[in-house]
Amino acid sequence: MAGEVEEEKKLSHDGRAIPGIVALNPKPSKGFTSKAIDYIEELIVKLMYGPPRPLHYLSGNFGPVPTETPPVTDLPITGHLPECLNGEFVRVGPNAKFAPVAGYHWFDGDGMIHGLRIKKGKATYVSRFAKTSKLKQEEFFGGAKFVKPTCWFRVLIAMPLLRTGDLKGLFGLLMIKLQILRAKLKVLDVSYGTGKANTALVYHHGKLLALQELDKPYALKVLEDGDLETLGMMDYDKRLVHAFSAHPKVDPVTGEMFTFGRAKTPPYVTYRVISKEGFMHDPVPITIPESVLMHDFAITENYAIFMDLPLCFRPKSMVKENKLAYAFDATKKARFGVLPRYAKNELQIRWFELPNCFIFHNANAWEEEDEVVLITCRIQDPDLEMLNNSINEKVKHYQTELYEMRFNMKTGLASQKKLSESAVEFPRINETYTGRKSYVNVIDAKTMSADPVAVVDLPSRVPYGFHALFVTEVRTNLILLVFAFNELLSAVSIAFTIFMLSLLVFTIFTRSFS
């Protein structure tokens, strides 16, 4: 039956078991119902959305590339790639495969991973879509159906199906209703989630994960030739039943991964710890007054830091004021919760207040005596409209500033100071310092050569995107080793089962003649 989930099979590309990974088998449905809803949608768009407008985030280098690029080897290189530089640089970002029905926000595109494999002085380029449930279903229909991430829909049927760019006014409300109808009538299958895996990447426990905060992670396999294969969705042996942050933190000393999930209904935040061996521990719900856009968090050696910032989920404003469903509430303070990393519940969390602001990304955090220090990119007046549809002039005035925030665990006081007058966003540090004090040396570069060590000519345009990661040669080999080991275990298990069944048949057969 359409929409019905097969019994949870965790399979690799060749049908063998991979623990903790769910192979996707969505079952959308074509037919009269689907066509009727499409017709109603077209009518609503025509009557309420008006004539097509230029969509800034689908043009220029924001515009998507239409197809994947299989591995292209031996790329032209000017200069010399160092022999010691071996691994794969991967970057993910939104890349809409199909034209939107109406509005489009930069966050809406399908996840595409661009990879540059460097080995023994040579380079290979590849680009692949993350094969999400949403993408598979839209490929089935040959067009955009999930009209895309966030908002009301999660409240109503627990899966975010809507495009951020469509969620405004009465038009947005009607689009929500149509998506609910598509799901209820089994036109779309929401049983595997509806995320796009378009935001960030993380490496943990021999797996490369593609992330988007309103869904579960997608596991990727880096092949020997640099190609990228989507294996399925991570559910950590059914222990993960909520969304998973796009910015988990991996402790470089313990090997553990710390993450959280946010939701539109209580508990609005759920904290999780994943062991070095890949086991997800029990959930720790975090109480906050209402659903907010909590995009990132931070860890230190002993604490996890959560950010209750007033970019709030306000669906009524969407309808009444023709705004996006997330609105910044300038009357509320910015709150920061500091929780012991291994707390079993939220009873030990300490909340600190600072002047209102919003934060997309943190750089790092650490402890100094009685204080927890957070280095972060702070913005005073966030507006998600700046990345929406044809609106682009606001981006010129968008400025996040680097701040140091301190939370005194003894006195309960908080303070902050600006570290830079220049705009800073998408910060990165040496990840071996995650949760520990980090610093940077600035070198006067006036006398240094301006020539790059090497320039690699790529065979395809690479659109603007989000977060990137360098997977070292050791890690790419470990990814292959982990999956080879799982396949070996599966083969041994199958062989053992066949042997035991044969032994049982032989025993029954011999006894029948004795």
C-alpha cells in the first residue's frame, strides 16, 4: 500500500545489513487524487501568488546545477598538490533539482555534495545529490511536490513538508492544507521524513553524515575513486525518533558526538549523547517556553550550551501579518542554558540572560576557572526574509559580529564583548580543539607570495553552498573498512544461518531413519 513502510530494513546498496541505517523505500502514489490536488495547487498559485517573479536564490551562482557529475579524474592542475595532502574535501549546499511551484528560500534546495578527492598529487571531482526520501519521491513525480522545510506542518502531522519561501499569509496557510491532504491521501509518503540533507556534514564512528536540522542524518559512503553514495537514513537502531541538529559536536578526546533535536511541539529541544562506538544514549528533554529556531549549540569538556534565542515560531503572524512563520521578538532576552554533558535530566541546567540577539553559528567554547566561555557569531536583528524569493538587497546590510560571551557558574552572571568590527559568519576552528581553548596566530602577509601552491580546474560550476569538511585519507579508508566489515559480518551471519538450517534438516532426516 502506498505510504506503508516496509518492516525497517537496514540495507546496503547490495542488500546486506548495515546496523543503524534505514534503507529508504518511500511509496508515493500517482493517479486521480494526485492530479486533482496538483490542479487545485496550480489554481491557488495563479490566483493568489501572482505572476512569476525573479527568484534571486535560483539565479547566478546561487542557481542550481541541473545534474550530478560522476567522478572526473586527473583534473588539470596548475602548480603542485603536496604529497602529504590526501583525502576528500566535501561541501554540501542547497541545489533544487526541480523548479519550485511558487516561492523559494535559499534553505529550500535539495542537498548536493561536491567532492574533491586528492590522492598522490592528483585530483578527482564529483557531485552527487543526497538521495533523500523527498528527492526520490519528487523524481518519481518528475517535479516539486514537497512545497519544503519547516513550520506548521510539523505541528499538524509531525513532518515538515513546506518550502520556507511559501509560508506567508493566507497563501501559505492554503499550501499547508494541500500538503496535509497529500500526506493523508497517501500521495506523498512522509514515513521516512522529508528533510533535504543540505546543511552540513560530520564524520563520526566511521561514517560521513549529511545533515539538515528537521530530519535524521543521511549516511554517505566515500568510495575509493572519490564517488559518494547515499546509503540511507541513520536511526541509531531505532533510538533516534526526533530531528537531529545540523551542527553536532564531536569531542576530539573522547570520540563522543553530542547533538540535539528541535521541534514545534514540546519537548521543544531534546539533547543526545552518542558514544565513540556509535551508541545513542537516552534522550534528555530540555524545557524552553516556546519553539525557537535553535540552529547550533556548543560543548566544553564538561558542559553543553543551548541557545534559547527569540527567533520564535509564530504561525499566527504568518497568516495575519503576511510574514514568514519564524519571527524575531525584540522584547525577549537571549537565554543560554549550560548543562553538564552527561546529565540524565535537565535539573542541573543553569540559564543565563543577555541582551536579545540571534546566533546561527558558534565558533567554539571552553572553560576558564568558574566561567564557561562561548565564542560566537551574533546578529542583532535577524530577518529570514533576506534569503527569500527575489529579496536580496537586505543581504548587503546583514552583519554578524564575533562576540565572546562568558557565563559564571559560581555567581550566575553573564557578560559579553565584541571581538571584531568585521562581519564574521560560518566560523571554523581546528576541530582537535573543539570544547577546549583555541586561538589563532595572525601573520603579517605583506611579504608573502600571492601565488597559490596549486590551482585545480573543475569540470563543473560549483554553486554557493553551506558547510564543508575535509575527510582525511585515514578516514576515507576507515569508512570503506567499516562497511566492508559490516558486509563481512552479514555474510558470516547468513552462512552460519544456512549451516544451522542444514544441520537441523540433516538431524531430522537421520532421526526419521533411525
